Amino acid sequence: MPSSSKYSKKVLDIHYYNFYFNRKNTKITFRNFSLNRFITN
């Protein structure tokens, strides 16, 4: 039983990390996108 809860916690941590990382990534790409538009215009 403890091992399964440990496993689920690990999976949860991975999901949370992916969510956080994706949010950071979208912020970065959005900033780059606006920067590119500023340069090209």
C-alpha cells in the first residue's frame, strides 16, 4: 500500500511539474511572438 501511494504522489508531482513548465513555456513563447512582431513591423 505505501508503495502505491508513493507512486501516485510521484505521478502527481510529474503532472504538476508539466503543468507549471507548460505555463512558463507559453509565457516565454508569447513574449517571443510579440517581440518578433515588433521587430518585423
